[in-house]
Amino acid sequence: MELQFWGAAQVVTGSMHLLTVNNKKLLLDAGLYQGRRKIAFERNRQMPFDPSEIDALILSHAHIDHSGNIPSLVKRGFKGTIWCTDATRDLISYMLRDSAYIQNYDVKYVNKKRRRQGKKPFEPLYTESDVERTLKLVQSVDYHTPFTPMDGVEALFKDAGHMLGSTNVTLDIDDHGTHKRLVFSGDIGRKHLPILRDPEFVRDADIIIMESTYGNRVHAPIENTAAELRDQVIKTFNRGGKIIIPSFAVGRTQELVYELHKLHDAHEIPKLDIFVDSPLAVNVTSVFKDHPEVYDEEIKKYMAKNHIANAFGFEDLRYIRDVEDSKKLNFLRQPAIIISASGMCEAGRILHHLKNNIEDPRNTIMFVGYQGEHTLGRKILDGQSPVPILGDKYDVQAEVFRLEGYSGHADRNALLNWLAEAQKTKTPRHVFLVHGEPENMFPLAEAIRGMGVPNVHTPERGQPFDV
């Protein structure tokens, strides 16, 4: 049995891991690589294997750095089944269409320059027709319901607590007559996140592929987060400014809206307009409303106590679909909150809101999620100024504020606890750390070695392992 790591290998994006067993090939995730534009452009287009030879794909969750390159596989010959949860199926139906739109929009923009330079135009990574063919291959499965993605492999989904529909994946494998249990953690969530249930633990694993995003960091207590959000809203309101929040359309936006809903109902923040300016976020929020079966007890109790059917809507909140309505936000002069995608400031409407607001010291740029290396969000968060936005340079004069409590990823302590729970039934022979940058991954690897795991690996891209 061989494992080969083609994405999220010593980086946080582009999750893609290939399992070969009994001459069959199973792919775990197929995400878009996000980072330096030239590298991302090349890596997302150049498949390191023949997609037609992949027998099946298991998708841990819908975030684009895990799902966004599946249409490229289909475009290049993949015809197997894509296995995921019901909520993930519903989310990617919107997210992959949105991704295809962005691919086409970006290529049109780039090709205008290439034509002027006499260069050959690029083709989009994939189109909406590729997405439609992709969605026909999706098979959804409930949590805790065994399924067989390919001969010799039985799989089971448990709730990863990271986002709506997210899973960790248990694979029971017959490797030429020898039983092996491989667990893919997906992205491990945090306890006590709003909306979502806590992550479930795994048992009896021989091999674990485990994320390490915050492997060397400890989050601030989530209980403090609502108060920090409230205080920053009041502070920015009092100086007459706007709060611009780059936010992932899936998960983080809905958590923010829910917290703002509660603060609004409790009269803890001033009355001000709140805009969610992202067509994708609008569509995704409808999926959240359609899947109350995955809510945790806290949000269920809040909705019951306050007699509300929708935790993601209230009178001061407005969802923006139309591009003309989005443009009107540029002329707002009163305090407001604008939540817009993309979460790492790499594409979408957030770029226009940053361009129009980043040089005003009354405003706040509030980060609520992870900012990958070399992204615009990371540059702003790291204090770089000026920063490039849509081809021009802008001085960062707005206040930059990091609200850590809404991270959807487990921190170092929670990751080690998750693994310690797995060890209660069996110490895995191998742990492979993925989805982390070296400064977080390597210290976590040392800590895991200290727990008695005999083989702890930090694979490089393309590195194969016989297990």
C-alpha cells in the first residue's frame, strides 16, 4: 500500500493525497492550491498523475482548498464516484460553479494583457460545463454509515467539526489479505464553535493523515470572541468608520452573522447596517438553513428560546447579490459592517472593498480566518504597506485587527488531544502531518514523537511512502 502527497504538503492549501492499494487508486481531496499566482497557476493545471486512472475520490469537506480542483480531474478523464456528506454535496454545487466563474473571469482579464503583448491566450482551468459533469459523479453518504468506495476498502464518515458537512474519514483496508485502518483527519475543528458540533474522535488507527494548520499555536479562548467582536464594532462605530471583514463564504460568514445576530438582539452593539456582499455566501447560507440536523445544541436552544426559524437573518442585515448593489457600498459614508469573500483576499468583491477603505484610518480591516503564505490577506496582516490591490499600490492606514476566536481549525493543544484520544485504543504506527506550514508542522511532529508514535512524517510534495 502506497501513500503519495500531492497537495497540502508543508503548505496549507491544495489538499490532495493519493492512496494506491491492490492496484486501485483512491484520492483523498482535490483542492486548489492558493498562494503565489505563478506557482498556483501552474500547479493547479499540471496534474501529477493521470486522472482517468483514479478509481474513486473521497472529499473531506467543501472548502475550495480541498474541493476546488475536482472539475479539473473530470475535465482530464476522471469518471469515478466522488464520495462526501449530504451537506458537502449541497455546498459544492454552489462553490464549484462560483469557482468556475472566477476561473473564467480571471482568464479573461489576463488574456486582455496577453493579446496586447502578442502572447497566446490562456484557457480557464475549468468551465461550468466541467462542474456540471463533476456534480453528476457525486454520491452523498450520512455520517456513521459504512460505504465501499472501491474494492477492498470500506469507509466511514465522522463529524470533523470544522465546517458544515466536514468529516474525518476512516478507511478499513484489505491490503493483500492484511487489515489496515487508515484515518484521514480532514480539517479538525474546535470545541464550542457556534453552529457546529464538536469534532468526533477516531479509534484503532494504524495510519493517520493529520492536519497541522495551527500545530505550534494556541488560540485565545473562544468564550472571549463575542466580546472582542462587540468591542471592535463599538470602537470603529465611535470613530465613524466601517469594518471590512474578508471572510470565507462557507462557515466563517455564517458564524459571524450568527454572533452579530445575538449581539444585535441583546442590544450590545450600536444600530448599524451589516452587509454580506458575496453571492456565494448568500447561496451557502441557504444550505446552512437547509441542514439543521448538523447544528449543535447551543444554536438549537437559542433559536427555540427566541422563537426564530432563521439564525442567519435580522432587520439590520442585508445580503447582496447584484453587482450594482455591491458597487453602491463604495459610496457609504456612515458606519457599517461589510463581510465579503474571499477570505484570504485573493479574488472577489473583497478586493474592491479593501481598495476603497484601506487608506481611511477610521476604518477597520478585521481578519477572522487563516491567511495563507504569500496571499494579500497575509501581507496586510503582517503589516506590509503599501500592498498591491487590483494592480495598484495602497497604503494600509485602516486599523488591522485579528479576531482569532473564529478559527475553524483546532490549535496545538486540541490537535494533540485529538491524537491522544485516538491513542487510547491503539498507538498508530505512522502519522503523516499535512495542511501546515513548516513553522507549525515541525514542532507538532516533535510533540507527537514525544507521545510514543514510532513514525512521524512531514511529507514533501510528491513524496511516496510504503505503509
